[in-house]
Amino acid sequence: MSIEKVLIANRGEIALRVIRTLREMGIGSVAVFSEADRRELHVRAADEAYPIGPPAPAESYLCVDRLLEVAAKAGCDAVHPGYGFLSENAAFAQAVEDAGLIFIGPSARTIARAGDKLQARKTMEAAGVPVIPGGEVPEGDRKRLQAAAKACGLPVMLKAVGGGGGRGIRVVREPGELEASFERASSEAAEAFGNPAVYVERLLQSPRHIEFQILADQHGNTVHMGERECSIQRRHQKLLEETPSPLLDDSLRERMGAAAVAAAKAVDYRGAGTVEFLVDAQGEFFFLEMNTRIQVEHPITELCYGVDLVRLQIEVAAGAKLPFAQSDLRSKGHAIEVRLTAEDPEAGFLPVTGRVRALRLPQGPGVRVDSHLFPGQEISLHYDSMLGKIIAWGGTRDEAIDKLCRALVEMRVVGLKTCAPLLLALLRDERFRRGDVDTTYLESFVKDPQWSRPPQYGGLAAELPAVLTAVLYAHRRQGAARAVRSGHGGGGRRWLDAGRRDALR
């Protein structure tokens, strides 16, 4: 098969990321945009761009019929779903294939098998992949609820069968909390995913969240590209990722990698995806879920393995064999990524809105920025709060951390509050520096008021006098220019003198 033109069924940073690889491959790119995104960078970067509706995702980026209409109108032969939105929607993948297009991702059947968390658990058990003890609870079945919780032992986690992204999850630590938590989890699951079914599983105490990047072609070849440490999260959403994980030794890495490959083969996987695990305090690991798409944090794997995962996705979708075997893959150095979000960490990570008045993105050796930010951009509540990713690579973990700290100090986003101060404080924290983190780490970190004091802002407070001086200088210079324009004669010489006098004050 050949791919000549691709519709990117997404927006923002990931749409830009896909467009750039398509351009390198000589493949045409077609962007879509809502009314709110008309000026976005992915719209300007693509070869063609088409409107698909109002700002609300349900009326634009989640509207399958409109996306397929654009694909047909533009003459596309493939669709790349990015991440989020419809990327893990089996019905969308099937609709793309039914329209005679190539879906750049796994088959609809694979997405359905991996996305059904209960079915995925059964599949993994059959494939010999360890799973967390638990069981399904149909809507309203109190007896099954009590029996499943008793079998697992408190504390337990209630999770939506059809969910993801932290929705439909409740932690139960006391018997009296069980039924009320079940009602809330089931109600949220029904609202978010149209499926009220919930399952119960044992809550691992302070686990590490480790995921493995897998890649498979249509010829039976499956490999993994190592792990990513994803334990630093808020509300089950990742904020910082790194590879390799400070936790894993060679033996554990080999066993988990083999389990990830087995998991991918068990669902007949093709393309790029992720197998996620939880690792407990005793070093035992358990299957958590599969993500049947490219991950937000894929750049750190690209930097350490020297690959372009989006290019590999496209090549595999076109029928190519993987260009390497497992024995060919070697990780080099250390990479860390932080997610820059429009959120206020001091207010419980509430999303914020505003206009980007000025922007300076970091550069320099070992630093990569994947972002759709631009000066004048309006950040609204219509879409995810992530503004981009700052990634650093170094020969060692300490070197990567230092580079990322430098990048965050160098970065400026004026007019919009972001989580950058928190990210910098995390990178400078001694516990993080030791690699001693788990999924509860961030929650305890933000409760400590020390992190938000000015010295932890990477010198931002120290720069305040310089900023005020610059503002005053600009104000005075503007005043001098007005004085010259008022008619004192002398032409351009007075402009020059006024600027010199002002600069010397």
C-alpha cells in the first residue's frame, strides 16, 4: 500500500507533530479545525485545512461524519488520529476502514479488545501477563460489589469498565464508603462513557507507574522500546515522564519488556502503542491497561532510541516490515519530559484561560519543545489544558535534569498562568533527584507550601527588578519620543539624542 495524503483527526501539538513527519516523508497533510481553532498553528502548517464545526468537541473533533466528509473531499487515503479525541475509538477506526481509508493505528477489533478493560484483563491472564486481582460489578449489583471487595481486600479501587483518563475512578478504604463510592463511580462512568459498568481491583499501596513502548507490524513482528517512568501524576494524569526508569534493573526490565510484547501479541497488535504496568513496593508488576495510540510522552523514547515513532506508525500502516529486531534496539542516555499546562497548581490544578501576550520557548543543546503555542493565542476551556511538552536529553539522568531546569528557567509565557514553577520545583526536589517517587508523590509534594516560595521559581523573583527596570526604560523612552514628535525641530538627530539620554539615566 502507499499513502499519499493523510487527514489528521486532531488539533494542537500532536497535529503539528504529525504534519512535520508527513512533510519529511513527502506525504500531503490535511488539517481540520473548529471555529475556535481557525488561527492555530496546525491549521497554518498543513498543506490543506478544513473547518468542521463549533468549538465543542462533540460538534467538531468528535464528529465522525464530518471528519470522513473532509477526508473524502480532500482525497485522503489515510487518517492519523493522534492521541485523545477518537484515537482509541473502535467505531471510528471501523468507520475509517469502511470508507476505504487506512487507519494509522491498530485494527478496530484490537482497539475494542484492548479498550474493554475486563476483556483485556482476561486476555492478559490467558497470555501469562500478571494482572491485579479484581472483578466486574454490573450496574446496581450490591452482592457482587461486596463479594468482589471482600475477595480483593480493602483498600480497593473502583474503575469504569469503558473509561480512561482518570474518569470514573474511586478509592475505597473503609467498608462504609463502598456503596456510595460505587454509585458515584457508576454515575460518572455512565455520563462520561455511556457505560455504567464498574469493576473492583485491589489498590496497590504507593505503586510506580511504568509503561512500555511497543511497536508491531502486519507481518508478525513485535518489539518494545524500553520503559517510561510515569509515576508523577495529578488526578491520574501524567505530568512528568522519563526514560529509563530509575527503578528498573536489567532483570526487571527484561521481564516487563517480554510481558509487554506478549500483551501486544495477545490482541494481535499493529502500530505503535503502550502497555502500562503498576509496580508494587516488593518489585512485583501487574498489567494496568493498553493505550492503542501514540502517547503524549513518546518524544523521550525517540530521543533515547534515535527513532521517529510517527514515521514508523505511518510505514507500518502502509504495510512495511519493522526495520529492526529486538536485538537491534539499544537505549542511549536519559530523557525527561514535562507537560506544560494552563493550570494553577496552588488552586488544585484548576484550568486557567487567557491570551498569550508574549512567548519565549527554550532552545539549546539537548532540548526539544513540542508545542502549539504562539503569541496572541487565546487559551480557552474548550480543550485539554496541555500547552506543550519540554523535553531534555542528556548522557546521564543528572545531566538531563539540569538541562530541563535550564530550559524551564529560559522559558517565558506572558499573560497566562502555567504549571512551569511547579515543574521546576519538582526537578529540584531531592526526593525526585534520588528517583524515589511513586503515584502519591505529587499529591504530597504540592501540599508542602515550601515549593511555591520565590526561590523555587528558578530565579523568577530575582529577575523582577530587571523586569521592572526594562518596563521603566521602555516607558521613559516612549515619553522622550513623544517629546521629540511635539515639534522641537532637529529631525532624526533629536530622536537619536533622546534615545541616548534616556539610555544613560
